Amino acid sequence: MVDIVSEHESEKTVEIVLKTIGPAPPSRLRVPSSIKVRDLRRLIASNGHLPIDNLSLILRGTALCDLKNGDDVRMQLNDGDSLIVAVKPKPPVKDGHDNDDDDEDLKFQLPQSSSRWKKKLYSFLHDKLKLPDIILMVIFTLSLKAWVLIIMWFILAPVAHRWDLGPLYILATGFCLILFNLGKRKAGDSSAYSIFNEDFRELPGTLNADRFDRDIRAGQF
């Protein structure tokens, strides 16, 4: 705690009121007026001997988070601000699979190595526009090349409609999607379709009419 306070000695300090949920009476704590949420949480936990990992802070009806889009959150406090302090209970141990794990998999988190403009765009779309995580996942997963192709497709679509080529445009789009997603085989790999292999070689264990006929003639059925 001493290290954090000495770090902000030259800055203005304010006195805040801590209202801990439970039987404990309200207390006061002097902290720097401009401070990171991470440091504020550490000061409060040290002052009240509370577990920092389960400590939840609420200011003006908003829960405080240490990080936002990978960056430390810094807040401005005023003299006399009232801060609600709550210690979250540890969740009970559950046997088997929990549905919460599936929900966590659906939540999209921007990688820490993302550029600053991506973090700002994510913050605008997630916090301001309130877009669902599945849409954010699609937006930030696609590469720049894919976005250029999508924009070009929407630009050319009205032109194709004007020339009465809409159905052909859709069919050509479908064929292009199939061709570009076929993938590439490594040297020596065989295709599951014998027509694409040298000498029409089939994969071991492939069941076809000729093999079925040979097994019948050999008395294996």
C-alpha cells in the first residue's frame, strides 16, 4: 500500500467513503484523485484486510473493472465520493458440465496483441452500439482481404441486377465460394474421391460396388 501511495504523493488526494456490504460500518480512506482501478482495489483490500480476488467495487451505480480492451482503467475521484465494497462469495463446486462454460465460449474477447484502432473500434461497437458477441466475432475474425471482397460484392450486386444478371451473379458467387474453400493437399496425400487420385487409386477401406461384388463371390457374405 505504501508503494502505491508514494507513487501518487505529488498528486491531489481525496477522501472517499467506503460502504462495505455486511455488518461492517462505513469507513473513510484517502486516495489519489486520479488512480487506476487496479491500484484502488489493492488499497481497499489492504486497508480492510479483504480478499482482493473476490472484491467488487461499485461507484455511482457502475461496477468498476481493472481492464478495458486490454488497457488499465484510470478513474477520477472526487472528495466525498461513496464507494460500495462487496466481497463476492466463492461459487460452489459443481460436478459434471456446467452450462456457464458454453456461455463463456460464446463470449468474444479481443486479443491482447490487437492494435489500438481495433481496441477503439471494439469498444465503440461493444459498449456504444451493444452489438452481440457473435456479430463481433464475425467482424474481427475476417481478414482485411475478406472485407474488401465482401464490399466489392455489394458494390457489384446492383450492377448485376440492373443488367438482369442477378441469378447468374448468385450462382457465380456460390461456385467461387466452393472453389476458394476446397483447400490444398500436401504432396503425397490422397483425396477421398478416387477420381482426383493418380490411377484412380482409392483410399484403404473404401466400400464400393466392385469391392462388394468381390466379397460376395469370395464367399465372405
